[in-house]
Amino acid sequence: MRLLVVEDDHSLAQGLRDGLTAERFAVDCAANVATARECLELNSYDLVLLDLTLPDADGLTLMKLLREEESPVPILVITARGNLADRVAGLNAGADDYLLKPFAFPELVARIQALLRRSLPTVPTVLRAGDLALDPVRFEVRRAGIPLSLTVKEFTLLEYLMRHAGELVTRTMLLEHCWDSTYEGVSNLIDVHMGRLRRKLDAAGPAILQTVRGAGYILGSR
């Protein structure tokens, strides 16, 4: 899952990036509305964390623009502006949730996860594809009942593939949803991670991850 943090406080933005990356999210940061607009035009995000007080415009402006463009991306407002009028204005402008600063990081993560669950198609808590079972909450993967030990990136890639089991997943889709803007286009980075993931999957059963040359990957069969 890829998130955009729109926050002009550098230390807070960096803290959110570090914490959310540890929670297996890919995170980009923007310090103002103009940069946020550029990020949203270039990338596909699963959720936006938005401060309202920004140096070049009010965060409400960005929300209104996104909703006028019929963007479905969930927006979680994180702000010190906590009076009733501000909360009502934020929700009316298109916010899906509202969290006041200072906040506890575990609550932020819980609210993000709740919004993401609402935006995803209804799926079982444990994802399944053939004899693969992945539990996003417990960070567990089993194949034919055998536990697999995956890195955070391998787990993120497999979760995305399982949510699109039987479909062609392109390299662009993986980049957009499993990496953040710090990715600098290292030519074989995806190949390296996918190769390691494939070896771990194949060690526990028959080949289940197909490579479509020049196009991407398919988990399972179409």
C-alpha cells in the first residue's frame, strides 16, 4: 500500500514516514499543496494523510480539488485545528476521517487500516490463492500449511499479488503500490525481490508465480 503524507513540519513528516514504513507501507512526503498535486498526478496512492495548515494553500483546497475531480482516494486529515467548525469543514470538503495533533501513532495506524479496509473490495481477512494463505494482520504466510519466512518487501509484493490473483500485475503497478518516491529506478531491483520471493514459494510447492515476459507477473492461473 502506498501513502502520501502532506505535512510541512519536516520532523513530523520524517517520523511518520519512518513509522509507517516500519508498518509495511510505501510512503511519499509533500511539504505543500503544489508538491502534493504533482505527486498525485504522477503516482497512484491508496490513502492521503493531509495537514490543513500548509505554506502555500489550505489543505481544504486540495481536498476540494480531489473531490471535484472525483478522486476516490481516502483522505485522513491530521491537524491541530480541532474546533467543531474546522472538523465540519474538513468532513464537508471530502475528508474520510479526522485526527487531531498530537496523536498516538498506534491510533493513526488503526485509522489508516480502517480506511483502507473500507476502500478495498470485500475480501476475507486471510488472503488465499491456491495453497497459499497470507494473513496481513499477523504478518504470516503459509503454503500448504508450511510457514514461509519473508522479508517486509517480499511480504508486501506477495500481498499485492494475492489481492490480484489470476490477474496480470505489471512492473509499473508494483512500483506504484510497493515502493515510494525514493526508488531511483535501479534496473533489476524488482527482479531481485521477485526472484527471492519466487524461490521461497517454489521451495514449498509447485511453481505458482508466472513471469509474463515484457509485461509482468501472474500469481496462480487466469
